Amino acid sequence: MNDQENPAAQALRLVTTLFPHALGALLGGSAAQGRATAKSDLDVAVLLPDSDTSRREVIRHEGLLAELFLNTLADIPEFFAWDRARRRGTVLFIYDQGLPLMDPHGHLSRTCDRARAVLAAGPPPLTPAEWERGRYGLTCFMDDLIDTPPADRYEQLSLADFTLREATHLLTAHHNAWTGIGKWLPRRLLSADPVRGRALLDGHQAVAEHADPAPLAAAAEHVLALLGGPLR
């Protein structure tokens, strides 16, 4: 396997070249899980000494796009708290599931243990006001989806997207599970609730392929039934 086929080797060269003072680094995302495609980028988390600054950068290295999550040791607790508050845990999962690249002093190992502890605690619960807003929003999207004629495809597809996203937000929160966006939305949804999650995704697909909103609306109503019913 040459370096072009070895994301870990590329990521390690990136770190040692650009951050020779790094205290630890790991490769996350699809590349670390063996799911990378020819166009996948590198997700690299780098631990820096406290004399540096925390930041996020997107660069191109050796012709490959790389997204860098740069954090000083002192900033890690606050950054993990911020990542947890978003309920997505994006960087927390990188530290949980990533492939270690370098850890000369054990800082990376301890940071990964901290990330796993935060993930095990789950995301913060929704407040009563957030539950109410979520139920109201999902009810509105669901009602509008049903009422929108199939001829208005732009509106119907937009409403299907918002219905799926709001239902995912509420259903993952109901299970005290992490949510996601983009490709991580279906992954986190199915992980939190395989049955109801698949019903939502299949319903969304029915709108996209057949202009049929009924399955998605029914799946959304089942989610609302868990939370006290529709809120109008």
C-alpha cells in the first residue's frame, strides 16, 4: 500500500511537518474507519501545548483536503463541554473512535478517556421550553407537509427535510442519544432508535421518490405520540 492509499501515513506527515511541537494527534472520520472514498478529506485532531492557541483550520496537504481540530490541553475541558452542548459531539466522537497517530507523553490517551466519559454521560437533556418548541415545530412541518400538493415539489421536499430533521432532534433527545447532521443524521438516528428511525428515513425517501408524504407524516406522528402528541 503506497502513501496515497494510506491516510494515516499522510495525516502523520501533516502533523509532524506543520505541528512539530504537537503533544498528540489522531485521525478521525471516514479515513479512520476504513470508509474513505477517493474524495474523502482527512479529519485530524491535534493536541497542542498551552503556549499555542485552539482553532479549526481547513488546509490542503499533499493534494488532499484536511480539516484540523486544534486544541491546547488547557482548552480541552471547555471545548468538550461546548461540543456536548451542541448534542452532536462531533469532536468527542473523533477522540473516541479515531486512530492514534502519535502520543509521546500519554496526553492523547488521557484526552480520549475524557471524551469517552463525556460521551457515556450523553448529551444534555432538553429543557421544557425546548421540548415544547420542538413539538410545535414538528407539528407545523408535519401539517404543512400533508397539506402541500405533490405538484409543489420544491415546497414538499423542503418540508420533508425539516420534518425529518426536527423528528430526529426530538427522537434522539427522547433516547438521551447523540444527534447529527449531514450523513451523520441517519447514522445517529438509526443508532438511537432503529425502528422509528427507519420509519422516518423510509418516509423521507417516499417523499423524494414518489411525492408521497403519508409515510413520513405517520412516522413523525409516532414520534410526537412519545412526547405528549402534536402541539398546535
